[in-house]
Amino acid sequence: MDMDLLMAPLILFMIFVAPIWLILHYRSKRQVGKGLTDEEFKQLNELIDKADKMSQRITTLESILDAESPEWRQRHDR
């Protein structure tokens, strides 16, 4: 009796849930393996350019602050 109660859900799982689960799993693995799409690669390059520009701006601002107020770093490190 106990075995019959366990077999029905197990059979339903193996027929319906397991194949869908496997299909979705391997589809996601294949998408990860493909790498970046062209659009994602373009966005990544744009972000890299923005980060470089921001780094240059920070360097410029720090040099201006160093010239105008040489002790600004010590005041903000506390």
C-alpha cells in the first residue's frame, strides 16, 4: 500500500517534471556558454569608456584640490 502511494507521484514526476527541468537546465547552460551577445558587448564597451572618463575626471579634480588645498586628503581621511 505504501509503495503504491509513492509510485504514482514518482511516475508523474518522471513523465512531466523531469524532462522540462532537464530541457530548461541545458538551455540555460548553452546560453551561458555562448558568451556575450553583440548588444551586451557594445554595452560593456560603453561602460568601460565611461569608467575611463570618470577616472580621468577624478584625477583632474584631485590635482585641482591638491593645488588649491594641499591638506584636503588629511582632513577627509579621519
